[in-house]
Amino acid sequence: MRFIFRTSYERDIRLFRDRTTMGLYMALGLLLLALPWLLGEYYLSQASFIAIYAIVGLGLMLLSGFTGQISLGHAAFLAVGAYTEAWLSTRGIPFLISLPLAIAASAFAGLMVGLPALRLKGIYLAIATLAFGFIIEVSLQQWESVTGGSMGLTLDPIILLGMPLDSETHFYYLALALAGLTLLLLRNLLRSPTGRAFVAIRDSEISARSMGIGLAKFKTLAFVISSAITGLAGALYAHKLQFISPEQFGVFVSIELLMIIVIGGMGSLHGAFLGAVFMTVLPELIAILRDHLPTSLAYQPGLQPTIFGAVLIAFVLFEPAGIYGRWVKVRTYFQLFPLYRKGLLKREKSYVKSDRLS
């Protein structure tokens, strides 16, 4: 067995638990850098999508997993970032300028949602964000002079410092770098007093208020940061597809984004990446499954949403901690073997009496 004792506050907020963990992350980083030489063009393109979805997952994880604010309209923030980037790039604005503006536009949209939703929580907040998603989708369809309506907008490849990123390898490295930078920023944010305030609000708003944490300030800040990160992913998503239309940002996309953090593991930055991998691989598995189903069933238009819903229900019922939660259980079992106790990591719901009455 191997135990790590935290004997100081500096050790508690350390970026890596120990040197072994740091070595494993470095090995993983080297593997990711070598992927263009290990994978074909198609699978490298899928890896780029994983990086983009991981950025979205990180943003949504901050809002829902660490602050406890449910959002069913995060596709709207993705759309704001994508359309802002598309509109600016088609007018010749350099990527180094258009990308921060796309992030700022999404952050402003998050502020507009976060302020009115301060008094909402639970299912009411979810309904409010869902309504915002519908408003953005309809606005994109009707504002044809800017968004192109149903005809959509076409983008050119990214030109970064005079070099066009017109190959899968170049775009993969850009998406990977931005995903790694986002992960590092969030990891440091969660170690700061602001991040600990987010977690306190998630655990108990009443307790957080009693400790002097301003709920309005930090809830709004969580929405702004989450939407800004999602806007970053939206800008990359637009350049990756090189064509965007309002149909790509519907309510089903918001459900898919929520599935990333639920399946990956709520309350874990690792879960955002694991969920992104799962949600990228699942459509490929469904495509393979179609070849083994009867024709009358294989090409039903509702097959993929049905499978997505079944997978989500299965995780909620049988593995609520997600993929990362299962990995933690397996790792703990081997670390404590043969002293592992059955039911050691069983989740128990406990509520403060004041929370039940609020």
C-alpha cells in the first residue's frame, strides 16, 4: 500500500500529487505529441474533435461539476463563439484578434444569462438556460444578414502568424495546445480561493453564505468563465468544420455536451477528457452497429438519440460517478489490496437540515 500524507497547505494545493503523477502526465503529453506519427488522417481528425469537446467539457464542468449550476443551453455559448469567429474571420480579422473577441462575446452572453438566473437553481435554472438556447438558435436562423440564416457561413483555414493551418496535424497541435492551456488555467483556478468558493457553493449555498462568500458574485463569475471557455471551443469548432449553420447548435447538442461531464465524471477535470473521448467514439460504434442491424431498424432517424439516451440513463443508474469514478474505485482497490473493504466508496447522500427546508 502507498499513502500520501499532506502535512502542509502548500502540499495540499500542489499541481501534482507527487513525482510519479508528474511523470505519468509527462509521458501522456509525449504520447499526445507523437499522435500525428501514430495515427492516420481520419483518426487524427477525431483526436482534434476530442480536444475541442474536452475544452467544452472543462467549461461545463466548472459550472455544473464544481459550482453546481445546471445548464441545458451550453450549445448557445458554443454558437456565439463559433459565429463570432466566423463573422470576424470572413472579414479578414487575424485569428489572434478574432479568437479573443469570440471568447469575449461568449463571456458576455454568459453574463447576460448569469445575472437573471441568480435566484434560480435546480430544475428552474435548467429551464432558464434551455430557453436561452432556443432564443439563440432562433436568432441565428432569423438574423440572416449576419449569420447567413439556414445557408450558414463558410470559413477558411486558420492563418496563425502568417502560416496557414490547413493540415490535420497543424490543427491538432493547435487544439491540443489550447486544451492543455485551458486545463492548466482551470487547475490553478480551482486551487485558488475563487475555485474553493465555487466548490463551497456547490456543496451548500447556505454554508457558503455563512462563510462570507458572495453567491451572486461567484455564480455570475462561474457562468462568465464557463461560457468564455465554451466560446473558445466554438471558435475552434467553426474552423474545424469550416462551415456552420444554426442546426448544429440545437438542444440535442446541449444534451450531448452535458453527457460529456456526466459520463466522464462530475466534479473531475479528468472526467471532461474521458467524457470527450467517449462521446467521440460512441457515434463511431453506432455506425459499426448499423451494419449488423436489420435495414428497417439501422436507418431509423431516431436510432442515435435513443442510444445516447439509453447510455446516459445507464450511467446515471449504475455508475453515477462516471468513468473517472470507476477508475478511482479500481485504483483504490489495488492500492488497498488485500485490505480493501466492500462498499468503501459507496456514495451516501447526506443533507443538512437547513438545506432540506430551504
